[in-house]
Amino acid sequence: MRSLIAFLPRDAIVEDVRDRLLARGGAVDIRAGRMTVVHEGSVAWIEPDVEGELGSEYESHELTFVAGLIGDWAAFVVDFRSADVADFVVAALAERWPCVVDDDEGFIGWAAEYLTHATPEA
């Protein structure tokens, strides 16, 4: 399983993310604050960083970079097996909010750039 982090402005909440994914045609279920998203047969799991634990996993310059792009942020962890569903999630979020992506493979930047340079599925 692979993961990415989607950073959105601080006011983005789970229900808003769910509504955005539904509007884009995903099937979404929320249980205990964690979303399961199905799109074209692929599944992703999205969980908000409600405890703020992700902040401690980043170098200060990375957090400064993200804050410089979108200000105070909320982070959502996206676990996936298929790059197609990850791209679907990122594209849906980026339609609604400024979105910064950390793909856990060395890329951190705007969602649009992530979608343009996303690595092919292995």
C-alpha cells in the first residue's frame, strides 16, 4: 500500500472532503472519521490528521514551505493501492481548495504539479 498526504487550508473538514469526492462521482463511506473511497473499482482510505501528529514527522523547512503556499493547514492521509484512485482524490480536492501533496516518494508541491508528474503505477 502506498500513501500520500494532502494538505488543505485549515478550515477543510472531513464532511467537506466527503462532499467533494461525492460530487466528483466517488462512492464514499465514513466510519469513525475515516473515509473509504471507491472510484472505478479502486479503493483509497482517507483519514484526517486530527491529532496533529504529522507536524512532528516533517522538517521545519517542509512545514514552512507548505504554510507559505496555503497558510494554516489541515492534513489528510490518503492510503491507496492504485495511482488512479489517488489521482482521483487529489484532483477532487484541488478543484475545491488550494492543495499541496506530499507523495512520500520525494515530491512535495501543488496538486496540479503532482497530477502532471505523477509516477506511473508500478
